[in-house]
Amino acid sequence: MTSPRTLRLTLAYDGTPYHGWQRQVVEPTVQQTVEDVLRRLLRHPLEVVGASRTDAGVHARGQVAHVRTRSDIPLSNIRRALSDRLPETIALVHAEEAPPEFDAISDARGKLYRYTIHNADAPPAMHQQFGRTWHVWYRLDVDRLRDAATRLIGTHDFAGFASQGAARKTTIRTIRRAQVACRYHSIQIDFEGDGFLYNQVRNMIGTLIEIGRGHWPVQRIDQIIAACDRRLAGPTAPACGLCLQWVRYR
């Protein structure tokens, strides 16, 4: 055994077969799967702490996690063993030694989530492993989506877009970027912010969809923010279209 080490892991995963990131008693999760592999490799109890507790069915390209260990196994060996032993639904993107005090949650300074929509009559013929989408068959007005999305930029009380079920000290968050891109039948909506409330991104997407199909005016965004009333916002969009793209640190 050596002095304590902190490893920083960047992971990508297809969230479809998992009941979210966080460890569960019965259902399979990403955290539990990675921990099981590392425990067998490092041969001691440990916890893999992820920057984002993604929900069931949500994907990631750049989830960041830390793990503390006293094992003296070289980092290169840990990288190779993790890559070999993780299931095909989870990929180790990068692993590095981090300062002992590094914390994947408290040191995070920003996150980018991307939501992908397939907007066409017929569902997409195939999905890429980390690029699953929500099939929306009715036509969406992309200009209305863009107009509504820009109204979310800034520091606001996002209580109206938060679902119940997770403790939070405050519902005030900052969204630095809300961008809508369209290519053929694919619509990608990016939200970059300092952090997000429980189901906030999926609830914002559900609201944008109602605006994009013409059911609500774009000013509905302002009304929801002002009223802090979840009942005014749209339905929660399915998890399948959401992906954590990256987590930013200092």
C-alpha cells in the first residue's frame, strides 16, 4: 500500500440498460458497475463519486468521477484493466492522477447537457451507441425553439422547471448558453450551466416542445420563471434523448 491517491476518471456510457448513475439496492447502475470492476482490481472497498447523478436512461460522453485508493498499481495498468473489464455500454475515456483533495462534485464549475430530437414522421432507422434520440413526429418550428431557448439564458430561479424528489439548498441556477442546432431531421439543444436541478433539462425540453409545436407562445418561458410554478411548464421529456457532454473544472 502507498499513500492515498485520488484518481480522476472520465466515462462515457449508454444509459439505456442502467437505472441511472447512483448505486441502487437491486437495479443495475453505472456507479455500481464501475465500482464492482475497481473493487476487484484494487482489492479494497471504495466509492466512485460522479459529478452528475444522471437519471435512468440518460447517457454520458463526459461524466467525471473520482475514486480514492491506497493501491500502488500503476495508473497505466488501471487504465488498461478498466477498459478491458468494463461492459461495452461503459467506456473509460480518460484516467489520470488528481490532487488528493480533488472532488468531482464540489470542484465542478459547469456542465453541458445535449438533448437530441429526431423530428420526422418515421422514427430513425438506427441509433449510434451514445447518440440516442427522442422521436417527435409532429413538426417543430426551429425558430420558435431558438427564441424560447434564449429566454432561459441568465441567472434565474428555475423552481418552475424542477421536479420534486431531490434536496436542494436553492433553486437559483445560471444558464450560460442555450443553443438549438438543426441538421436534416435532427434537432440538438444544448444547455450549458453552472449546475441543474432535478429533471430541469428534461422539463425545459418538454416546455420548448410545446412552444415549438405552436401550443404556447415563447413568452411562456418568462411566465414560468416568474411564477416558479412547475404546473405551468411542459411535460418531462424522455430520458433517451439526454446526454451529459462534459463537466468543466478550473
